[in-house]
Amino acid sequence: MWRVRRVALVGGALLVAALTACSSRTPRPAGPPALGEIPRTVAVERLHLPVERYMLSPRQALRFDEVQDAAVRACMRGLSAPYPAATRLRAGSAAEREALDEYTVLYRRYGLTDAAEARTWGYHTPAADSSGGTAAKAPKPQFPSAAARDVLTGVDPSGAPVTSYRGRPVPRGGCLGKAERLLGARGSQGPGTDPDGIVARIKADSFERSMSDPRVTKVFARWSACMDSRGFTMHTPMDEVPSSNGATPSRREIAQARADVACKARTDLVGIWFAVESAYQKAAIGQHGAELARVEAARDMTIRTIDRLSRGQDQGRA
């Protein structure tokens, strides 16, 4: 799923995400790839990983979630299967527009990078409420009953296919499977972005490889030394900060978060890490050109389907 900054946009997407799991890997190129330009920045909002060209845009992904949720609900209604009420932001709300405008797949991918968030939230993740204000927690998804969950996923707890519910045939893969076939994608970022998809595999593998790349481990060491000089012991930006599990950030946590962002800026950790990960992604894209071309074509078809169904939903609300 997309890592959406500050706000969860669609309740149905939260529910679908909670019902999926991931483990991915793609063949690795031999040796560290050569780097392109290294940006000098700590901000990630304007940085884009090479694999993003095969993904839906933030606005398209939002529409995907809306259309998928509507398709699942229509399927569940048709089978008289109970399903939780939708929990999403008001369409066009200030918080929704802010989330889309500020969205980046790199949000906290390289650890904390936003100085303003560090000053207020420390390592806690802020979330926007429906009025555009901030809240410490995003809405929790509601889950259907066990029987309805079988209809939703198309399998029972033992993994056996569910073929009927109250005398009515259940679509293959349940209502989720029906929606996936309608949209041509399992993941809300588009075809190939589900846990087993090539886009997700490239994105996961590039991150894993970049973490152990000598150019990244070297900048980690410089960043760690900078943190140590300010009284904080961290070896990588991925180290857990225990206080971030508390209800509110402590003063020390905020001080540590501010030092973290400052040390990233001083060492250009974000720019170097981004350049290294981008290099691994470009190498992988070169290896999987034919497969990614099919993903790109499928994504374009998904976009057309989203646009068509969205127009139908808008007319239905008019």
C-alpha cells in the first residue's frame, strides 16, 4: 500500500491492507551499480524513485481505493453479507487535499526527515483528522464478521474456497477477487504493486540492497558519529526509538529527532541513500523491461477503468 503522509484516506483501503501480507524478492544484479546525480537535500517530497513511473499517481491511487471499496460493497450487498460502514475523509476536504499534495512514497523510507515534524512530534507519526487538524492516531479499520470475511476473501479459515453464501454463489476470490479483476490490480498503487508484483519486488529489493551498500553504510557511520556527538546513540536511521511507542513524544525524544534530521542534513544521508537505491532500481528495471512494459500497459487500462467507474459514481451522487 501507499505510505500516505499524515492521513489514511479510505477506510476500505485500510481494511484490505490489514487482510494482506507481503514477502517479496526479485533477482539481483551483480555488484554495486554506478550512481547518477546525488541530490543535496534532506527533504524527500520532490524526490521520485525510478520505479514510480510504473505506479498510479497519488490521485489515481485515491480513486482506485474509492472504486475498489464501492465494488466490494456492491458485491457484499448483492450477497446479503454484512460489511462495516465506510470510514473515509469527506471528498475534497482540506485534509484530503493536503495529504495528496504532500504525498511521497519516500515518507520516512529513510527515517525521519521533516524538521517541522521532529520539533512537534519527535518520532511519532502525525495524522490529520477530517477537519484538517492533527491527531495522534489514524482511524482504526472495522472488521466484518468471520462469515462475512470468508465471503470477502473467498476462502474459509482452513484455506478452502468458499463457493456459496446463503444459497448464492460467491465469486472466485470472494468480493475482493471480483474487485481486483474489475480493476486489473490487487494493489492500490496499480498493477504489479501487490506484494507479489514486480514493482513491489523491485522496490523492496532495492531498499534491502541499499541498506548494505558500502556507500550507504559509510554515510550511516558519519551520521551515527554526528548523533553520538549530540548525546544520542543510533547506528542506522532504522534503529527503533522506544519512546516513539508512547502516547506522546517526550522532550528527549524531540531533541533526538531534531538531532537526527540535522545530522542527516550535515552528512547528506538522504541524498546519498536515495541515489544508491535509485541506481539499484534502474539496474532492476533494465533486467525486467518486458515484464514492466506489460505492467505499464495494465496500469493504463486500470486508469481508464477507474475514470469510467468514477464518472458513474459521480453521476450516481448527483
